[in-house]
Amino acid sequence: MEHETAWKKYDEADLEALEHLAAEYIDFISENKTERACAATAVTMAEAAGYRPLAAAVSEGRTLKSGDKVWALAHGKALILVQLGAGSLTAGLNILGAHIDSPRLDVKQNPLYEANDFALLDTHYYGGIKHYQWVTLPLALHGVVAKTDGSVVDVQVGDDLGDPVFCVTDLLIHLASQQMGKKASEVVEGEALDLLVGNRPLLIEREGKGEATSEAADDGPAFEKLAEKEPVKAFALKLLAEKYDIAEEDFLSAELEVVPAGRARDLGFDRSMVIGYGQDDRVCAFTSLAAQLAMADQMLDKAAVCVLVDKEEIGSVGATGMASRFFENTIAEVMELAGEGGPLPLARALASSSMLSSDVSAGFDPAYASVFETKNSAFLGRGLVFNKYTGARGKSGSNDASAEYMARIRRIMGDAGVSFQTAELGRVDAGGGGTIAYIPAEHGMDVIDSGVPVLSMHSPWEVTSKADIYEAFKGYEAFLKNA
């Protein structure tokens, strides 16, 4: 079975809507490079669409009724949006679930050191990356520093045009004969992914020795003492103190992420694609969010839910991952305020629900055709991808959607005129991967993986098709209305 490219069916109105959506998407992933930023921006967008905090409704004991819209946030890094429908919640919910974390480098808790007149930040990579892809790139630093006085400082350096950037260095080719003989997994070791952040020393005024500089007048004794042994590190700390009012000890309670610097951009002479950081899985998170907010002025039969979670790239663990109780607890609170509270109604609601686990799929790449099986591959431009199962080898770690649910999804997409395709994640035994799908499926609900095909997945710069982004949005919208 061949699926035609979606581009063939578009008229001028479709192309205009596609480009408008793609422009909004490029802005979203360019301006929100961490899970915290994605969640905060999503809350702002939701409130503009009429959503209100669930926590306020709980504290006020306010009854929720059909058409009400609420949001709930977990530790600033996971978000759930719920729009109540006309029917009972125990009849089930229509759920879109995506993740907003992406592979990156995380700054360690005790990171800053000086070596051979350089100041560097020690990092620990997050998620599955090819280490060698992260060297010699312009990199930015995004995140927060929580201080003991209760204040939280936002840090974002490297993405404004006037900002400096950072990098991880590589070995010059002239001395790399031994390095070039190593396996790709060993060319750059994880412990070597340290961020170069400075080279200028802090010069201290020494009375009577004629060594006074303009740097020394107000540095204070702490910087002076450090500068005697580690002047480059001292100068970096001085700059951090001046700009952010943070000290070295504040790294202990910081969450700082090293990400590629620069905006996402159109790709190709025809501008048909997007190249940008974090498209796994923010391309599905954005389209899921956009579809959820597009329902804001409609009365739905079933409640529509959008779940944006953290930690998928490291197993969906922790208080903000899909394996936490955040999802179940939020739905329980909503049902209580809607007059349908209790463990049994919650269990019935979740078991009767339908979900799209919105995560990206591997796009067929002709440069690496040997790891794909073309009959069951996703191709850029051919629309939304459904993976009946993912996993590795013998489908290990996978949710496997039922034939009946797959047939229902086909009907919904067909009725809405959505271009879609089905795929597996490469050839059998070539590798594999998983999503959040198996976790909500434990409640007995129908779940299937669906998303956008991506080239160069988990690299610093990934590639998607604008047509697939557009079809994903339309498909998610149709699902929320008709599942």
C-alpha cells in the first residue's frame, strides 16, 4: 500500500493555513528549549483560550460543568489541560499525550572549574545522544537557579543576537589519528562533554607593585582570594554575580540545560521542511496543544485532555514523568469537582478513554536505507504516522494497539480527510525505542502511538516536514472531536 504525499491535495487555503501553523511552531520551539519553558508558554496560551487553574477551583470548591476548561501544572515541568464535554466523565476521555523534554546536556551540581587558563562547566548528558554530534556547535544555556532565600533566577544565555555562546571543543584533525580509529560511541566520551565558558582572568590590584587594573576595585575579598589560584574561574563567577546575583554554591540548586543556540528555520529551496532543536517531541506537543486549544469554543461530547509530560527520554520516571500519579490525580480532582468523584468512577473513566500517544516516528532517510523496511516506514510529507507498536526486537517495552482501535482511528482520520501512514521503527532487530503509550494503557484504555516523522532524530538539529505538522494538527483535532 502506497500513501501519496500530502502536498498534492493542498489548495491555496490549505497552503496558507499550513505556513501559518509552521510559523507558529518555529516560534514555539525556538523560544522554548526546556520543559519548563514549554510548560509555562503552554499555560499562557491556555489561559488566553479561557482555561483556568484547577488548583483555584479545588481551593474554592467550585463545581465544574460541561464546557469548563482547567489546567494543572506539576513542578513547572508537566502540564494537563482538560476541557469538559457534554457527557459523563465515566464514559471516557479523549486524550492527547506528548512529552516536552528533549535530549541535551545538563550542567552538573558542582560544575565550574579552571584548567589550563580555561573556565569550563562539567555536564552530564540527558537522554540518548551521539556524543560526537555535540562538539564544536554554538551552544546556549537555559534554565533556573533556585536560591536559599526562596527566589528563582531565570538563566538564558546564547539565543539573543547580542549574547555570547558556548561550545564543547574537539580534537584537531592533524592530531586525531588515534581518535579516528575509535568506535563512534567512543570518539567523544560522555565525561569529556564539558562546556567552554571562559578564558579571561580576573586581575587583582596589588598595592605598590604597579599591577592595578580596572577589574579589581570592587571585586571583594572572595573573588580576590579565588583569583590568586583560579583567575579565569574567578572572572566567570564575577560575571555571574553581576548579571544574575548568583554564587558558586547556587549551582547546587540549579537546573541548567545546554542546548543548541539559534532559532529553528525553514529547510530546503522550497521551504517545505523545518530544521530545529527539540522536535522530538515538541513537534507533537505543539500540535497536540494547538488541537486542544482549537476546541475551546466548541461543546464536545467527551472531555478533551492534553497531557504534556517530562522525563520521557529517561524512562518517564520522577514526579513529572508519565509514570507518576500526576495524570490520575488530576483527573480524580476534575471528576470530584464535576460530581463524579470516587475510585470506581475514576477507574471506569480511564478504562473507557481513548488516547493518542503523540510521539515522533523515524522518517525514512535514503542515506541510511539499510536500517529501514520501506513497506513499513514513515516518509516525510505523507502525513500523520500511526505506530501500532514500537519497542525493540520482539516488541519489547511496547504498547500494542488492538485491531479494533486501529480500525476506529482509520475511520476518524478518513472522515476528516487527514493524510496518514503507518510505520514501524526501522527493520526488525535494527534497534528500537519506546514511548509513554504503555503507561496509560495499564488502565485498560485504548492507546496508539501517533506522530510526525523526523530525520536525524535525537541530533542537535532535527528535520520535519511542514505537511506532516499540518496533518498532525488536523488529525489530533479530529480525534478530540470524534474518538
